[in-house]
Amino acid sequence: MKVAIIHYWLVGMRGGEKVVEALCEMYPGADIYTHVYVPEMVSETIRKHRVVPTFINRLPRARHLYKAYLPLMPMALEQLDLRAYDLIISSESGPAKGVMAAPGALHVCYCHTPMRYIWNMFHDYRQSAGLLTRLAMPPLAHYLRLWDVSSAVRVDSFVANSATVAARIRRYYGNDATIIHPPVDTKAFSPVPYSEVADYYLMAGELVSYKRPDLAVRAFNELKLNLVVIGGGEMLAEVRRLAGPTVSVLGPQPFAILKHRYARCRALIFPGEEDFGMVPVEAMASGRPVVAFGRGGATETIARDLTGVFFDEQTVDAIADAVSRLSAMEFDSDAITAHAEHFKQEQFVRKMRAHIDTLLSQRDPQNLRYQSSFRQWAAT
């Protein structure tokens, strides 16, 4: 069985690329297709595969300005010749699912979210854009929405990374989706004795506007509590300007530093609404509780009052109140890490393989090779 994995762009290792990495381990012979490929920015697991970029990769400064070429990506996808593949798995958050598969092939779309810049966060992105972009966005987004909806019929089965995303798929595409949470490498994190927990809170992840890092910084300025911020992104300079004397903005850090900070923080602060959100799971795998906005994927990963607390409004006062509530509570580190294990990579692999094997056997029930593949994997 020939397998193709389609991913929007490979320019770093974030949540979407972690999913691709897990798919690569599931299908070690798979070919990968993407719009832009920067080999040194992705893992060795991905680099071992044959990676085929679209023509977008050859355009000027594509590795840095790839999002500027978004209007060309539908056409680029449709030029890919995938006739030789039996199974196509698209990893969708930017344009990826709109490929044209062979009539007999199975196309499964693992959807991190429908493109947020043309759907649920269109007005947020437009409001924060420059003048020329604000003028160009309405007609371009209209065109991309038409293509995005029409290309949804090319998918045989949608898999959503959370119930939040499944609801968006139903709203925008009119399709139901199977929910399979993305893989988190929980084994990479470990708790420390409570005596080693330090007197600081942690905010980690990309510093972009929809994640609302500014709210957390302002809240800790007012609380006069220690906050450590790890991550880069378009808001890094602004976050540094906002930071008061109790807020330390470290910028991007290597994994060893992040792991150390996770395990020793009093709690993780998670002020944005995420599609799923791997950062809270990583913090819980380190035995630490989470203070999170009570919407989006965090509501599916955090157990209220067992592994963290929620706040209901994205305001400085709401965050400050949640931090105060959490500081008065006691948490069991072992219970927190046990809860995080629900999202480990093995769970993702097992559920994805079972889902795909079921779809394959339904398409060709006489083909015992497809029917038995999951049983063979389970036996190992």
C-alpha cells in the first residue's frame, strides 16, 4: 500500500509537525508532500522520508514569507500527481486537504482546525494586519473559503484533534468528524519532588496575538508575582515592553530549559483559546497544574480542580482571580501526570491506525491484507 502524507508547510516543529512525525512512524515508507520545506527546521524522523515540495518552495523568500503565497496554494495542491497512492493522509491547518486523489484511494484528513485566518479568526487577523493586507483580505478570503468548502468533498473521512475543531468542521464543511487527540510525547517530561518547585509561574509557547500573552503579563504585573515567559513569535518585542520587574521574558529556549522550567513552576498560565493545546498537556506530564481560559481544547485536556483551574473571561482580573484560587488549592502531582497519559503518543497511533484500518476494510472487505494490519500491529 503506497501512502502519501500532505502537510501545509514544514518550517518548524510545532503541534502539527508532531502529528506528521507520528504518522511517519506509523507509515515508514510514506512520501511527504508540502508547500515549503526547510529540512534543518524539522526532525530527523521527517527528514528520513522522501519530501516533495510544491512550486511554492521555489518562489522568492518562500521559507520566510510562505504565508504571503497562500492564494497560490490551492493551485499548487491540485498540480500534485498522487495517482500512485492508495492512502492519502492530509494534515490540515493551512491548505493541505485539497489534493486530487485517485478514484480508488482513501483520503483521510487529520484536521488541526479549518484555516483560522479565513474562518473563525478572520476578523482578528484582519484587525491586526497592515493597511494593504486589510484591503486585500476580504476578496482573497472569499475566494479561499469557496475553494476550502468545495475541496472538503475530496476527503473521505475527517479526523478532528478535539471536539472544538469537530464543531468547526461541522459548521464550515457540513461534515462529521472522528475525534482523535494529537500525540504528546509525555515520556519526555517528568515531575520533580515538591521541594524543588520554585516560586514562579510559567507561560510557554508561540507569542502571537490570539494566544493573548499580553493579558498574562499584565495580570502578573498587577499581582507582583514571578512569571517566566518562554517562546518567540511576532509579539516577543511587545511582551518584553509590557513586562514589569516580576516578569522574565526568556524568548525561545532549548528543550532542556523548557523541560526544567515546566517541572519546577508553580503552575502553567494558558491565557489563549487553542484548537487543542499541547503545552498544557506537557505541563501536566511534568506534574504541574494549569491556569487556563475555559474555552477550546483546554477544556478537553484539563480536569477542573484536579489538574488545574479555569477562568471564564479573557481579562486581567479573571486571570488574577484564577491564580489566587489555584494558590489556595493543593494538587497531587501523581494524579496530574496520570491524567496527562490519556494524551500520549501511543494512544494517537492506536486510534488512528484502527480508524484507518476500519475505513480501508470497508472499502475493500475482501482484502485481508487491510483487515489484518491493525491486528498485526496490536500483537507487537
